Amino acid sequence: MLIRVLAFANFREILGKERQMSLLEGATVRDLLEELAVARPAFKDAAFDETGALRDYVLLMINKKRIDPTQDMFRPLQDGDELAIFPPLAGG
């Protein structure tokens, strides 16, 4: 199955603006993030802490809806899904 990955701000610098990921059926959000971390070690350092947990400040959206990484990391992805990855956002 193909998943579209969009990255923003410093994650865009690491991963590029957009990429297509080919995953096995039944792959989860966590599976996709781990594949990105293997492909781009800088992403692993930026997105995961030393225990392998996703850093608290990483925001994830599937199909334009924010998900809760504490509950949705093992959510199965579907062919054609879009995962957006955001770093901490600030502004004023």
C-alpha cells in the first residue's frame, strides 16, 4: 500500500516536503515512523527520544485529522492515507 507523507519545518529539511512510502498491508503509524527513522537517522534523532518513544512535541495528522500519538501509534494505515508530521509550532 502507498502512504503519502508530508513533512513541515525542520522535518521537511530532513525528509523533504513530500514522499510516497510503500508499506505492507496492516502497517501502523509506528511502522511508518520507524521506516522513516531508519532511512533518515536525523529524523530519528529529531522525532524520537533515547528510549525510542516519540517526542512529546511531535504532532501527527492522518488525512488532515490530528491523532494522539499516545493512543494511535498502532493504528493501522490504509492505502492512500496521508500522514503529516509537524515539529513544535510557535508564533504570535
